[in-house]
Amino acid sequence: MAPGGELEARDGLSIGYYEDWMFDQVIDMIVAQYGRDRDGEVELFRRFYEAPFQRSVGIRLVALDDERVCGFQSYFYWPYVYQGEKLRSFQSGNSLVSPDYRGRRIFARLLNFLAETQDRPEIDFLMGFPVEMSYGSFIRNGWDNPLDLSWYIRPINPLSVIGAEVPESVDWLIERTAESVDPLYPRRAFALSKDDDFVEWRRSYPAQGSEHLYFHHREGSNTIRFELKPNRRGRIQELVIGDIVRDSEDPMLLKNGLQELVRAARSHRFLSALSIAINRGSADRTLEKALRRRAFLRINKKIHFIVKPIGAVAESTDPAHWQLYRSDIDTW
């Protein structure tokens, strides 16, 4: 093992932790991989990885050939709550290998590093939503695929696909500001933290895509909030339900809130559909049943979810112990 926790290989390459002097090389790799604007990637990298909330706990790994960065793998702090405890969980982020170094198992070495190094931070589990290209590599590396997110869609105004235009300025019946809701975490499922510091960090890095919207439904002292995002899919203008936050387990709050959301969406004639991604294998089937009652139809589209326990959190590989939505992915 090299100084600083690096792992050396016979071919001269080493795997270790990211340092600030590597910044420009990593940005160049990201720009080359995705073909995006460099200035925009610099801003995103700094707001995402360098923010105080993330910088001290996030994990960034590199593959080095002397002082040349030839691979990069990140795991950003993504806290889940389970049985009242906030866990040290991390989502897999950028996975990059320089084209000049492909075929040398660099991605596999990056994935193996945390299991092999003696200089590892405290981790309960790693998780992620890999693209199809990298999915197989994660599975071969010992990650579990306990479930895939399934998509449901609810037609709203089907004739809107013929030619209804989205107004430049929309007077939404749905709010642009999230009101405070004291989150009720499921008792036996991993659910994404709603802590203020985490939420504020997520809002601090540049939004990817369109604006976020919120719909609130109240019954007495209880409130449910649906977090939404407009999305254009071909001729279909949809509202994606990315998250649901409620302060009561009362199933009628969820059922009635969903019904009112459908009514509000119908008032916008250019909207074709509402959609939502959920894990159908959850032990709590309340949401799935409510979606079916509101005529949401499951479609042939899915998102892979993977997890790798590092600490003693064996339940993380059981699909029944998860509550996941589209907003669990960092690009929400």
C-alpha cells in the first residue's frame, strides 16, 4: 500500500483518494465524457462536491498513472433514515475512465478500493441508480439489485398530445414553494432524510431540467406534500411526482391528496399525464393501492437500484425495506 491509503498495482497505476490538485484533470474527463460546457461543469462540481455539507464526508476516488488522473469514481453523502437512525449512506456518482486506459480493469479497481483499503471512512452502505452501460460492472463487483423502480402513469388530458402548447408563463394551481411538513418516516423502511442541511445542499447546486413545483393537501392538522417536476416526453407533457412527504400514516390523507392532485393537474389543458416511479416490492403497499384507485397504469419502464452493504445493515438488500421515489436520484 502506498502512502495516503493508495493501492498500487504491478502496472504502475494506483487507486486513492481525490486531492485538490486533480481538479482540472477530473473536470476535463467529465467534459470529454459528456460533451458539456466546461464552465458549467466547474460550477456544478464545486457546488455539488465542494459545499461544506458534502466536502468533509463525500468520497472521491481516482486512478493515477504517476500524476495523470485516468479514472474517477465518486460516492456522495446521501443520508437515509432507518428505524429512527440517520445512516452514513452514500450514492454512487460519476464513474469515469480515460479512453486511453480502457481495458485495464480500472473501473473494477475503483469499485474494489473501499473494500480493500485500511483507510476507509465509516460507511453503512453504498447505493445507486446505474445506467445500463455500467450496471453489469456493479453487479459483477458484488453489488445487489434488490429492486427496480417501476413507473406508473395517469392520463390527464389525452387530447393535449394533438397540439396543446405549454404557455410561456404558466399560472400553476400548484405552488412553487414547499411549505413545511414534519416528515413521518416509515417504521421499517429506509427513507431519504429530510433534514434541513441535506435539503438545503440539494437546492444549492444548479437544477437539472425544469422547475420544481409542490402540491399540498390538508385534512385537519395533517398535511401531505407532493413534489413535482414538469417534463416533456415527445408530445407528452407530464408532471412527474418525485417525492411524497406526509405527517400522518392515515391512508385517507394519501388517497384524498392524490385525488386532489389529479383534479388540479386536469385544470391545465396542456398537461397530458401524471407519472411516478416507486418500488413495488415495499412492505407498505398503501401507495401502490392508492395509485391503482386513481387509475395510474404501470408502464414498461424501470430504473435499476443497486446497493452494497459495508456496515452491518443487512436489511438494505431486502426490497421490502425501502421507500424510494424519483427524487432519491441526485439528478432530481
